[in-house]
Amino acid sequence: MTDWKSKVLEAIDAGQEELLELCSKLIRFPSENPPGDSREISAYIISYLKEAGIDTSIYPATETMFNLVSTLGAGAQERTGKKLIYCGHTDVVPAGDRSRWDFDPFCGDIVDGYLLGRGASDMKAGLAGLIYVTALLSKLGVPLKGDLSLLIVPDEETGGHLGVPWVLERGLITGTAAVIAEPSGPLNPTIGQKGSCWFEFTVEGTPGHGSLSPVVGDSAIVKAAKGIEALQRLWDIKVEVPEEVREIIRISQEYVKGSEERDSLAYQVFDHVTVNIGTIQGGTKVNVVADRCTIQVDSRVPFGVDYRDVLDRARSLLLEAGIESEVKGFGFQGNANWTSNEEPVVKDLVESICEVSGEEAYGVLQWASSDARHFRTHNIPVLQYGPAELSTIHNFNEKAPVWQIIQCAKVYALTALKYLGVEDREN
């Protein structure tokens, strides 16, 4: 009988150079979003999978944003009915001021044990691992008892509306479980996320000559500053944590406290509403009293709080500050959500990490939001696991450790074998 686990792991070890080269090539496609254009990187991925005997269905959400679905159908006689989705996104946040990078953000080079470039951690190294493993399982002819589908989306970094939810709402893919290759700790996949409440408000003022302020005119920027200060009190919203998530929140807080990569105070955000003033746009010229100022706010919502209540509280705080303005939600809107660590796909992935690393592994919550919420909306258990140098995500000099890239690929492969099952037969 073929020992498929050993055969697959040995093949990943033997094919490390191919895996890393795939990582490098994906980074060299500057798929920044905005503006958002996945055509070139999608064409490369389609070609790569084709060489492994895998066809890809293309679902354009726009003329430049392509969703890709590739499926390894179970050929085994003993089918389980399970359908595992590997999911990743091709878009990356803009590189920003390139003079502040120590290297070309789209070089894809491997230096001193790190893959370098925008998207290395978020999440082209993880995406490459999913693609590589899917192709490898096809080449080896592993007789999976269930279907393995690769879902590659072009839009996650700007809200993801053209990606995962677009595909799921149209029934273009189905699954009984999913693994997203978003960055995580090497021993700690993320099994839940806080909710999100992005909103904006615009303050109106009265223009005047700058030399006469504050005697003449009414500055919208000064008024908006009072609103910004008032909104800091969103942190004080009382949170009643539901009983079913108290333990995973405790575990997640302890994980953050014990991690060298985290600020020691970051554990507090798991049971608080956070508030970040993301953008301020106001005024027309330095010597003109500003007649308008628009503020955009990123608030993250813990378990036990509804994002709509955060919007209502924001409105109240602004009124208390003397600001009458419409508070408009946009972008990420939703409540905290999670997948129980008792779900088979969670158990299988955590067990796979333990086998590959030889260390204890366990799931934790993530204080940000992700595409995982869309899978849960469609009743698909999901968790996230991917290689990363977490401090460099969305930062200059983004990179990912090579050893984690290889470990994650092995974990992806073992998870598929465990969750879907493999038919026992002679090779």
C-alpha cells in the first residue's frame, strides 16, 4: 500500500526550489490594489496549473479582476462527500514610497533565508504554497476521497467585494470546509476574527480668509478634530463577552502576551472596540478657512458587540461634541465570527502542524478581519494559516521566512490528506 503522507512530504522536500521560485514569480507581478488588475498574475497561475494537468475556470468580476476556480475531483471509488477549498488572494496593498524600501518591493528575491517583496507575507507565499500543493497532488495522482478546490480571488485588500463573497453568492464553488493562506503564527492558525465597522462623516464649515481665523469663518477641520477626540470613547463601549467564546479569547490574549512579535499591550483589543482615524481630507488651500472636512474611521468590533451599535454610538458621540453629520458605513461591515476548534478541518490542520513542526499547536483569534467571515456566512467552517514575518505585513521591507513557507506547504498537504481521506489501494 502506498504511504501517501510520506510520499507527499518527501516530494515537497525535494521540490523546495520549485516552490520558492513560484513564490518569487508571484511577487514579481505588481498586483497592487488599488488600482486592482489580476490579469497577468492570473494568466501565469492558469498556465502553471495547466502544466500539472489541472484546468481552471475563470470568473471575471470586472474586466481586470479575475476569480479562478480549479478542482481536483475525487476519482476514488469510496467518496466521502467532503469538499475542501484552498483559498488565497492575488492582490496586495500598494508598495507606497519606494525610497523607504531597502530593496525593490517587487523583486521576489530570496536573501538570508527570507523571501522579499510586497505580498511575501500577505499573502503570495501562502498562495504559492496552496497552488504548489494542489499541482503536486495532481502530478502524484493522490487518490483523494473528496474534492479539493483551489479558489484564487483578485480582491481582498480593499474590502474583497469582488472576490470571495462574489464567488460564493453566485454558487460558483461549494465546500464543506476551507483553509485560507492568510498570514498567521507558525504554530497558531487563526480560527476567528473580530468584526469590522468602517465609517465616515463629513463636517461642514464656513470659509473665510486664513489671516482672519478664528475671528472670521468656521473651520470644518477644527470642528472635525473635536469629533475625532470624541470618537476615542468608542473604546469604552461595554462588552458582554458571550460564554462560548470566553475561553478562546483568554487563550488568544495569553498567546499575544507571550509572543515576542507582539506589543505587550495588544492583548487588550480582543474585548474592546478599537478606533483608528484612517484618513482626513479637508480644506482647499493653506490660507483659506476650511469649509469641509471628511474623516474615515476603521473600528474593529469584538464578540458581544454589534457593529450597528458602534455606528449608533459614533453618531451620539459626534452629537455630544456639537457635530451634526451623517455617519456613513462603508467597506468592511460585520460582526465578530469564528469556527469552533472542534470542527474536523481545524483539528486536522492543527494536528498537521504538530506533525510537521514537532511542537504543540493551537488555534487563536485574530484582531483584524478577513475573507473568512464570508465562508462562515455560507456555513463553511474555515481557518487561516500562512507563512509570515508578521511585523512586516503592509509595511515597508515586507518579507517571509523560507522555513515557514516550506512548513506551511507541508501542512496544507497533510490537511487535505487528513480531511478528505485517501483511498487505500496498490500504487
